[in-house]
Amino acid sequence: MQRQRTAAPAPRCSFSDLPSPVAAHIFSLLSNDDRLPVLDVCTAWHAIIDAGGPALWPTAVIKGPMDIAASIYDQAGIDAARRPALYDCSFHQGVLDKAAGLSLRLRSLFVDADGTQPEVILSILAIVPAVSLVCLSIKGRCPGPLPLVLQRFRQLQRVELTGDASWVSWEGPGGTWLAGMVCSLDLAPVTVDGGSIIGNDLCLSPDRAAHLGAALSQLTRLAITVCWDDDTSVPALVAALPSLQAFSLCVRGICEPPMSASVVKLLVRLPQHVAVDLTMTRETHSDWLQLSRLRALTLHDGHLERVAPIEHAGTWLTQLQLHMSSGDVAPALASLTSLQSLRLESCGDMSCSLPASLTALTALTFLELRQFSLPTVPAPVPDMTSLRTLVMEPSPVQMPAGRYLEGLQELRGCGYMYSRTPDLPPSLALATCLRRLELNVPDNNNMSSNASLLAALPALRAVTLMLALLSCSKHSSDLKQKLQALRPDIYVTSLDSIMLF
């Protein structure tokens, strides 16, 4: 009897058998949160991610007590949670537990302590595993002893300090060591309380500022907010930075032309490759408008008229923010032909009148209108085909059809002029390229039609639902459920728009 032959079993293949470059590419397709647990799956997977460098390293995020576990409508609870006396509360302990539970293999960490006390940053950094950390980013008011606390991170190579690092003890133990790793730095000793400036300078002599600038050998981005009184510490600091590529300067307290001229003198001395963002809160000087390296500018609307007489003034500026004392935007705005981003903020409840020549700004992709009373999208916005992001807060009640919707990729707005939020506008169906949408939850029961309208947008990937009224919570849950049933690929979140004002 002939023996029956059986086929040889197929060789088994697992993820571990993939070449490292292929596995690294697969890991790169995961979100940051999904890559974090991969670090501790096995030594091989960790080695692949580790070899991928900063582009592949996942970043752990630790948020300070602004993420309080109190009711979002309990303002007293929110204010209380910010007080140092409550730092031993359960929420604060939860933050510390999360920090202590981070992977020993973690390479990158972001500490978001914006709006909280500097002591929270020290508490978090004192308990975070320090074995492998290479990149650290801190947002918030950095405490003085920060260099001393960071000395336990022996592998640290890159540090970003955004918010305010003006109180860091750079001349104390570890100060020079820390300065040599900082690549992005914010110095903002100026604080404003009820319109009164209660901080004014960097607390540095010119010699000390020059010494600090030389120590910041890797610094490529510097942002300074300061009261300008002809103090020479800022010029001394900036002049000593060997690697500076981007400089952001917010000048408060300019009230006389000589003070404004000293700002111009500082900017003129910068190397030509340094890009400059400038914010002037009062008096301006025409000379700084001719600086070809000036990239972004924040002004009061009355200063815009000084741009028009300057030849070729609009060939360099790409970002402009205006604080409006009236609703009429000067026609000089149309001369800024390279403008890519425009932010207009009203100083009071008023309508907004934009010049018809705005359609000539073919490079404009970002437009933000804030704190205006807008019953509808103002002309000539519906005819602006270059827009990719449109922000209107509060949102207009009506959104007319127009060519501006055809290219939009992001639309944001919250808070209506009226308490009742209408249905989503039918014109939204024209936004076929829209990827991200932020909107108030309609205060009605037509959630099925609203969900169908959103689900029909082919490019939509993320929706943020803003709760304009307390009664909208149920509508938000209903809309979220119906939308995700139709389009599971859309990520839907809910926020309380009341807390944003």
C-alpha cells in the first residue's frame, strides 16, 4: 500500500522576523500614545524604536493640576485646585503616580505645567525615571532650582523651556550645564494684572546676559517678552547667542520714539539668517518695517497705515495679528502680498468690515476673526479660495455658500451671539476637503441630520464638539454616538466652550 505524502508545514513567521527597517516603518505609523507601551514589550522592539532616533521615540506627557478632577462648571473648585495648599490632593498624587510609573526606557518627556505653580514641575521631575531620558520639554513658569534638579538626568541632551524661564538660576549649580542643552527658550518676566504691568526686566546685567548667551550654545529659538526701558541686557544676550535662527520679541511699555529706535537698533544687528517675530504694543517706528528678516508682526490697527507708504513692505511679512479698536480694516492690508496668516481681534463687541481687495492676497491660507459680532461670514471671505484654515469666535449664525469652503481643511468656531445654537449649515456640505472641524453642539433634536451631514464629508477625520450651554451635554453625546456609528474613522471629542472665555 502506497504511503500518502503530507505537505510540509509552512514556516512560521512573526513580527520579530521582519527586517528592522520594515518594523521601524510600521512603528512610525502608530500614534504617539500607541508607541509608548511598545518600549516595554521586549528588548528587540525597544531596540528598533531606540535606533529610530527622536523622530520615532514616543513622548510621554505629564500635565499639571490644570487637569483637575473637579466639575467643569465648578469655578470655585478650579480656583482652589490652583492653590499650593491643595497640592497634596488626590489629583496631584495621581500626577506624581503617573510620573513615577513611566518606562525606564523613556527617551522623551513633555511636562505641561502651564498655569500652575513652579513647585509642581520640581515635584514631577524629582520622581520621573532618569535612566534613559534624552529629550525634555517643559511648558510653564520654570523654578529657580531647575538646573539642580535636572542633574539626575545623566543622558539628557536636548531641553526646551517654553512659558517663562526668566527665574531659572543659570549661575547656580548646574546652570551652565543646563544652558548648553537648551535649544528653545522663553523669557517672559512681564506679567499684566488688570492692565498694570507688575514685572519689567530680565534681572540680568549686560555682562551676566552675555555670559548666559555664550553658555546657550545650542539655542536656535529665543522668545522674549519684556518691558522696554533702554536696558542693554536683551541686546547683550541676543548678540552672544552663537546658533540663533529664530527670535521672537514682544515689547511692552514703548512710549517714546527713542525707545522704539533702540528696538530697531537691536534687530538691525541680528545676522541676516535670523527670522524675527515682533510684537509692539504701543509706539512704532517706521524703520523696523523695512527689515527683510521680519516674518511675523503684531500691531494695533492704527499702526497699519504706516506700512502703506513703504515700498515693497509686503514682500517679507507672512504673519500679521491686529488688535482692532474699530471694525474697519485699513485698505493698506491688501499691500501685504506675501501674507499667509492673518489674525484680527476686536477690543470690543463690534462688527467686522474687511476690504474687498483682501481677495488679492492669494498666499493667505489662515484667517482668524476673534471677538467680533458676526451674524454671517463677512465679505469678501466667501470669495477667498486660498483659505485652508478659518477661525471665527464667536461663530456666525449663518454660513453662506461660497468658494472659500471648497479648499478649507480646518474650520473652528465656538460661542454664538445668541443662546440657541442652530442646526449645522447645509453649506458645510461644500467643504469636501475639510479634515478638522470644531463647532458648537446644536441645541435641538435633529442630531440624525446633523450627523449625516458631517458623515458625508469625505476628508473629515476629527470633530470637536463645544458645549455652549449646560443643556447641550445630552445633545453632544447623541451627536457623537450617531456620527461614530456612520463614520467610525472620525475621532470625536467634547469640550466646554464656557471655560474657554
